[in-house]
Amino acid sequence: MNTALIVAAGSGTRAKLNQSKILYEINHKPLFLYSVETFKSMGYTIVLVVSKDDINDVRKFVTEDIKLVIGGKTRSESVKLGLKAVETPYVFIHDAARPLITKQTLLNIEKALQYHDAVLLSEKLTSALKKTNIQNFMSLNRDDYLLAQTPQAFLTEKIRFAYIRNEHTYDDDISLYQAFYPEEKIHVVINEDPNIKVTYPQDFAYVKAILQERDEHMRIGHSFDIHELVEGRPLWLGGIEIPFEKGLMGHSDADVLLHAISEAILGALALGDLGTHFPDTDPKYKGIDSKLILKDIQMMMQAKGYVIGNIDATIYAELPKLNPHILNIRESISRLLSIPLDLVSIKATTYEKMDAIGEQKAMAAEAVILLKKV
């Protein structure tokens, strides 16, 4: 699990508003909430750092699972205070004034964090770059420069160590990290999606146009499902039977992966959960093939005019080892939903022998779905 430390404690004076910038509503939603919802839809723990003047207004828009922290006088102080509330191995430090951050960009950073302890999100320069003094200009090679963005992601214990011991001012979190770990290479992820930091009055119109288009054309769904492992039942995952001495208990065939994917689609469409549409109190669903459930939900999705943008799912199981079956599972889901294979990401991980999953008493799956309007 990861934490998104979202910094929303600045005054935003350059925006020339009569209210805090992060509370400015775009399409009837405060600016800060766009980032919160994007991270939350992917299962992140959220630490939201706000000013003491805004905290009561912020509380009106967030659920109790959001950790609210009162920030300091500077951004560095606010990040330092927020880091105290982070409990996960990795932290994504993000400015709430960048509401356009996308799920795909976060997935790219997550992938980089598998091999690096610090990741810089940035964009390439597209305009000509000049260095000036009082007398003349000097042309610079723009390929030698990058524009830093957020989120910037880190191994939590290392960036927290740096902030606790820091006594200087740095441009951003990566600069501070480099000061404490000068020999360590920073991995760069290039972001090609819009990710502007809302600063000036004209920025609001630009961001509003993009967000309005996204709200109308894209929806994100997330779901987590868990089932008990028992003897005497076949093990179905992603629509295929996996050889194993135990299977999953449930009113249906208990395909935990298809259940998570199906419910994530329902969530993206704001159509409730699986229990609403396929109640386990109804005898006609006893032993139902989860592929039929997914097909029914696919028809609901198509009726509302949406198609799947991509699927990212994780299976949590101690045993059996699922890596040899991942491709077959992906191919099965690709066929069931009639989408290209490269739109289906399936991962498998253990629970490090902890809790019911680690003790082989249960198996779980988590899915994030992006839907696009056609």
C-alpha cells in the first residue's frame, strides 16, 4: 500500500481569489478533491495537509478515512508534518494545486518505485530556452532541462529522515532528497499528460475545461473482494480453473477476481455493489458462473455508453503460486470483455504469511477500472 501526502496548506495569493485556492470549486467540486479522489480510487491512504483556516471547510468534503493534518508556515514545514502521519512503505508527495494527475501517470510511478527509492515526475521543455542578462540572450539546449512536477515519490523512511534533519530551503522534495543522498540516482518518469499547477487566474479556466471533459468522458471504479479458502471446491480465478487442493467459498463460483472487476465497473457507473444486483439470498444465483455476472455488468456498462479504458487488478494469495497462470487469466478476461490484452493488467502477491490470506484461509482481489465514454 502507498500513501498520498497531498499538500493543500498554501495561501494561493497569486490566484487573486477571495477564498483559499484549494477550496475554489470547478464543476461543483473543490480543487483539492480532484487529487484526493484520483489517489483514493487506486487504494491509496490519503494524508491531506491543510491550513488551520481551511480545515473546517475541508471536512465538509472528505470522509473519515482521510487523515487531516494542519500544515506549517511553509510548504517544507507542511510536508514534514504530513510525513509524521504516513505509515506505508512508500509516499507520493503531491500538490493539491495539480488536480489533473491521472491514474496512468501514478501507475508509471508505481512501476518505477519497484526498482528505485526516489522518483521524479517531470515534463520535457517544448519551448526555446534562453538565458538572459542585462546585455544579451544566450540560447540553451532545452534537451538538457526538465520541468519538475508532482507527485514525487519516495521510500518513506528515507524522505522522512531527510525532512527531520533538514535545516535549509530547497525547491522541492527531490532537491532535499538529493542533498541527503547525493550518491543515489533519481529515476525520472516523463509525464505527457496535462499536469499544470494552478497558480494564476487564467489557469483556472484551462483546468476547468480539461476536468469538465474528463468528468464527462471518463469514470474510475475500485473494488476489493475476499473469500474463504476451503477444501472440496474448485478454484476459479479470472474465469479459468486453477489446479489446487482448495477452492473459494461463496454463493456463486466465488471467482474473487471477476467479482472485484465486476464490482469496480459497477462502482465507476455509480450502480451500487454486487450484492445489490446478485443477492446471495436469491436461490437463482446459487452456484452462478461469475463469467455470467461479468457479462451482465458489461451489458449495463454498454447501455450507459461506456467502454473499458483499462483494468489493473491484484490477486492476494499465499498459495498456489499464480505467476505461471497470469497470462492465461489475462487472456480469459480479455476474451470475456472483448478488449485488447494490453488493457488488462493482472498481478499476484502474497501477504507475507500474515492474517487469513497469509495463513491460506482466504484469498482476495483488488481491481481498478477506467471507463471511457463512447
